[in-house]
Amino acid sequence: MKSIRLFFISVFLSAAASAVAGPPTYEAAQPLPTPADENHRELFDYELDYTGNSFFDDHGKFGNGDSLYNDFSYAHRFLITGKWYFRAGVEYERFDFDGTNNGLPDHLQTVHALLALEYVVHDHAGAGIEIQPGPYFQDKITGDSIDIPWKVWVTFPLKKDKIFAVIGAGGSIYSNPIIAPGGGIIWLFSDHLRLEGVFPKPALVYNPSDDWEFRIFGDLFYESFRTDDVITPERKLQVHNAVVQYSEDKAGVQVTYSGLKPFDIALGGGVTVRRDFDFFRAEASAKTNPAPFVKFEVKAKF
């Protein structure tokens, strides 16, 4: 597991020498062993999550529902100089909702670009800036469905070879608030065990070998979309062309197998503590009670 320590040491030296970034990619908090002095150029990721049925916390007005999440992304790294890369790609995300016909969106989706300037060591970005411009919509792509989510990050040591800090910020035109902080600490307890206490995706990670990883994690997901007609039993939630900030707060466990190179295959599950349709400009929202979720993910690097 020496590459984990080399990753953080290299990131610190680069950040001190160049002072480029701002605050954290939350991928920076997930170091994995990779071949020395090699950063892969082709990056592929597919994720499928299902959250089971639960009731809305609204005394029966909205009934109940479940959700299905699909996410596909592909990106290519272009070498600029040294370990600085420009990453360009595309991502498609979609939420599908089923259950009571309550007037809330039955799906939300986005197809957007992935554009980033990053300092990459052992396939992990320790500093950089990323934007994700594109339409975030329900059914219709319109001019006012275009958003530009962004994030900036940097990693640096607090205790040599042991504790590292990640600081950052992110936001978008339609998020609430428009700008929010992120980050935390990474604590390497040993070559096999580490704390990735970095929000919005904190985790406790155990690597018994290079091929296996076990993770206890949290995931605070927030993304905003332009909706069409939303006519619900709630008087405040009868809106047209409104922005909804959809969020899911999860806690669970995950196991990843990396023995089928170049693929990493992950299975996980746990509890979606809350799902929230927040129409913050209308000062109204619909939240669900907790429900179990399962997760499947495949990543590949070439």
C-alpha cells in the first residue's frame, strides 16, 4: 500500500510548488494502489442504485414511492505537463420515481460535460477545478434548464505520512445555497486501514489486499433540476417551470473487487435516510422516511 502514502506526499509537494487550486474533489479522498508513475487516460463509470418504497413524511398527502438511479460517465485525460491533466468527458444521470401518483416529478435527468484541470498522482486528483455544464431537466431541455455545477479542491498534510486535509467548495446556479464548502481529513491508520472523513462522501476503508476493499460510507447527494408542471395536493407545490433541488442522504457498506483488471466491481447497500424534493424558491418540499437501498457499480481505467 505504499502508493497511498506516495500519492499524498506527491500531492503536497505539487500544491506547495504551484498554488493552483482551490478546494476538494471528493475523488481525491479515495486513493487506491495503481502502477507506479502511471495515470490512466480512459475513465469509465456505471452506477445503478435502487431505494425501496417508503412513505412521505407529510401525514398522507403524498403517499409513498421508491427511486431508481442510473449514472454513466466517460472521460479522457489529456496530459498538459508533468502530472497536470485536462480531463474532458460526458455524464448521463437519471432518477426514476414510482409509487403514489402525487404530482411530483416521475423522473429527473441530466446529460452534461465533464471538464477539469487536475494534478493527478497514481490515478487520483489531489488538486484541481471542475465544471459540469449542461441541461438539468425533467422532460424538456430549455435555455433555463442549463446549469454549471462546479467544484475546486486541494489536499495537503497535517501530519507527515499520516494525516491529510482536504478543503474545497462547490455550487451551481440553481443550488441552494449557491456556494457550499466541502472537505475534511484523511487519516492513514495503517497501510490497510484509513479514514476518509471527507464530505460529502465520508468513509472508513479497509484494504486487506490490492484486490479487495471494504468500505463503511455516507453519501450526501444534492443536485438541482428544472421541472415542468408540478401539481400536487399541497397548495404551495403547484408550480410551473420550477427548480427542484433533489437530495438523498445515505449510509451503508460496500465491497469492491479489483481482480478483473481493468475493472473494479462494487456491491453495496444500506439505508437512504432521507429523499427530499426541495422546491426552495416556492418554500415547499416533500421528504420521505428512511428506506433500504442497494448499489451496483463498475469502474474501468485504461
